[in-house]
Amino acid sequence: WPQITATQAVMVKINLEGRHLSLPKSVVKRGVETWNSQAAVQGILQILDSACQAKTVSEALDEVRGFTSLGHMIWAYAYLRMLYHKDSSLFYRTVLAEPSFLMPIVYTPTVGEACQKFGQLPLLPRGCYVSLADRGNLKAVLKEYADAMLPKDQNGQPQCQCIVFSDGGRILGLGDLGVWGMGIPIGKLDLYTVCAGFDPAKTIPVMIDVGCSDASGNAAKLTIRDHILYHGLKDNRQKHTSKAGTEVNSVYYGPDSFIGEFMSAARELFGRNCLLQFEDFNSNDAFPLLEEYRNKFLTYNDDIQGTASIIVAAVLGGIKLQKPECTTLLKELQGMKVLFHGAGSANLGGAQLLSAEVHMLPGAVVVTNSRGVIWKSEDGSNGTFRNDEQKAVALTGEPKGYDNTDLVSIIKHHKPDVLIGAVGKAPGCFTEEVVKAMLGVQAAKATPGRPIIFALSNPMSQAEITAEDCYKFSQGKAIFGSGTRFPPVEVQGRTRVPGQVNNFFIFPGMSFGAVCCEATTITDHLFMEAAEAVANSLDKVDIEADSVLPNTARIREVGENVAATVVLACQKAGLAQKVLGSSYAEVSEQLATMRWDPDEAHHIQLDDPAAPCAVCAFV
């Protein structure tokens, strides 16, 4: 590596001219050049500038492996951000060349640590900051960013296909990180391109800056808001207790809603066909905001709807592993029972989707919270629900005859075929006794199947059970999936590759299909269609590996399948303003012409694109 002295000039150009409204307020106050020239930031910038010299995919892969070989995933993340800044086309060609290796660095799990340290990294141009200080003037904020960053059509109007926006209130399972959460919308949009084919130049990652909690508001108790390099508003969030009894951000509600102003400004500037995706809002805000705006804009919440969809896709995949020739996966699912352990947005969304779209039998979907099984009285006045969303999935009638606060007892009483954990703060709660209880449910059946067990909490340290323990406790009988991918496990002489139950199989294709056919709205039924498309993308290799979801090396193929399926479903439901074809083949062909590809990315040939990475054990 070249030697770097303290006085060495940084060669990389970071042009933020004309940006005053759409940059973080602390940065504007100090000056952009002054911000990036701070000693802590400049030192990192010099290292990244010197390290990022690649001109080809092969060189870029060599450079990023230089960091990962030492176990420095956060440095690998920072390197890839610099590569994007210097040559975005090369960045996408590189990620497309080895998606299984690089997606976990670009997005989860590495992006979580990146968000915890985001302000300590150099400030680069990509990303629009929408501050509460500019309330009443948000259209000007977006227009400034669009004028500086987006391509223009023949009439000089900025072109934007989609916006991913977050307020940083619940970044993954890490809590309130404020505007340092910008890594999430950036990473999300990277996958929009890698997995589906969006033109990255026509997308905007946005952080809604309405304040941030102190260290008590994030899981690791880190100093974020009061850090010297925190560049957002250093104020507490303005909150109140809602009618449902939950604590919500006050500025998001009422006739002068900050979110309403932002979404209206985006539509006025970019048109009604611009997709606006909610991301990583606190659950207390996520559900009511989705309900308020889902039919007014082309919008959805990936944490609720996308996660629900991938959960269903993984369950369908579990059925397919047991019945590879089955062509009626949903019908099979209708006769099963599902237990959701944990009542966050992921499990609540999954339970709602199963109840509304799969039409499960009464009592077949059970959800727990910290009080045990969620139930409500006949008139809904009493129960263990904590909000309206939990009430919507609650069993009717108080549980009797068993301990409804004990997981093993719940399993023995309700006899679920599927156990889905997304507790977020109870690692290891799927004990050997829990797994054996799931085995006992199947053993009692006339035709026993295999229990399906998912540990969805992220990061890996928060997982309800490890892949190795799940296979060991079940003698290899359980079908396992997880939120963070576990490495392959040898089970009775056979290699099992646990499926990663991650939204990136859903949201890129969902968004691309909806935008391309100019959908008027995105319904829950579309997420069910997407789930089926993912499950039907399993191939013989996936089934042999006992993976409930496809190999991530085929992520673009899966994204294409989801997009085409969504378009056909939109056309059938009368939601598509633009018809792309009457058959799957016709729609797929038309979508291919609308898909952006970095220069000759599709010509890259790998000897073995599915080979595992020795560093991060992804395949």
C-alpha cells in the first residue's frame, strides 16, 4: 500500500456545490470542505482514496478482499462506498460479479455497524437529508437535490423512479441512530439495482431528520446524537402518546404532517409513478403511517410487508423441500399452523398476511408478545395486546388449560407446524426442549412432516437458535432458516445450507415491477404473489442443500421472476396503467428492455459464482 503522510493531499473530488438545503444542517453550518477535513474524517478519506484504485472488476475484488482477509468488514463497506463514488458503474459490475460475497458487506449485516459509525466516515454526495428545520419548504429541499444529482428528461425535468426514506428510528435491531441511519436507504437502493435493475442515478436515498434519542435509545447504548461528528439535529424527537397507547413522533400526524408534506412534495416533483418506500421507522409509527398513505401514494413499508412476504416465501420453500413436485403450495399452507414468537413489525406483518391472503383456519395463526400468547376478549376490550396491530392478530378468548406464557407449553397446546422467532432480544430462546416439542407435534401426526423453524432476529448474536443447534437438537429433521445467514452445516454426512430469510428476495422485484407497469397502488396481494414467485425460484441445487430460499448467487434471476409476477398480478387486478404483455414471457422480455445494467456487467463469467467465500462463509 502507498505510504500516507498526515499532510498528503486527498486526490478524490467530493463535489457538493449547490447543496445547502439537502445536506445535514451541521455540515452546512461548518462548511462541507471543513467537515471532511476534520482530522478523524480526513485520515479515513486518505486511506480510502489510496486504497481504491481499481479500474476493473478483478482489481476491485482484489482490493476489497484486502480488507475482508483481515476481518475488517466495516473497512470493506467504506471501500465499496468510495468505489461507488469514484465509479458507480464499476461498483455495480463488481457486486453483480460476486453478489453472495459482497451483498452482506453492502447491506446486512455490515450496514448495521456502518450506521453506528456513519458520521465518522467521509461525507459523500449521495443522499438527501430532509430536516424538520425546513418544514413548509420540503419541495425546495428535494428540488435542490434533484437539480444537483438526478438526470433530466428532454424538458429539463429531473427523473426519479423511486425514493427509499427512513427516519432512523429503528435501524435494524439497533434502535434509534438518527441520520446516521443513511446507510440503510443507500444500501437498500444498491440492492434495487443489483437485484432488479433500477437505474441508480434515478433513485434518492433520504433521511428524515426530526431529532434523535440519546444513548438510551439505541441497543448498544452508543453516543450517537451527542457525538462530535453527528451531523443531524441534536434535539430529542417530539413525541406523544397515541390513542392506541403507543409513543409516536408527533410531527408525523395531523393536517400539517411532516411525512405528508414530504410525500406530497416528492409526487409533485417526480409524478405519481415515483415509488416512495418507508424504511426502518419505529413500529409505533410504521403501522399507522402505512395505513394513512398506502392508498394515497405508490408506497409500501418493507419492514412490514416485505418481511411478511419473505417469511411466507420461506414457509412455502419449506413445504417445497418436503414436496418438491407440489404445484399447490398455498393450498398446502392453508392446512398448517404457524406460531410467531415475538410481536415486532416482522411477525405482525407475517401474521396479517397469512390471515388476510392465505385464509388460514381460525386459530391456525398464533402470535406471542412479552405477556405470552396474544389474545383479546369477544368485545375487544380486554386482552394481552399492546396496540391495534397486535389486537388484529390476537386469538379471541383468554387461553385456558395451559401456561400461555411458556413457549414449550404453547407449542404442545397449539401444535404449530412452523415456529418463527423474531424476538430481537432473547438470543437462544429456542432451546433443545423447544425444538423437541416441535418434533413431537409432527411425530403425533398420521403422516409426520418436518418442523419448520426460523430464527429471524438480527444480527447473528441475537438469533433465537443457531443453525448447528437446530439441526443437532432435531437430529437433522428440522427445516431451518435465519435472518442472518449461517454457514453450511454437516448433518449426518450431508451439507445443509441454511436459507437466509431476507427481504432482498422481495423488495427489488416488487418495486421494479410496480414502477415499470406504473401501478396505482401496491396491495398486500402483490406481496403474496411475490412470495410464491420466490418459492417457485428454488431449483434442484437449493432443494438438495435443504435451503428454503434460493442461493443468493441467483439473486438477479429471482428479482426478475418477482418483477414479472408482480406486473402480471397488477394487470390482472386492474392496477397497471401500462400493459407490458399478456404472458410471463412477454412481460419478462419487456422488463429486460427497461432494466439498467452497468457496462457489460452481464458478460462477466465466473468459474464458480456459487463458491463460498472463505472470509464470510456466504455461498
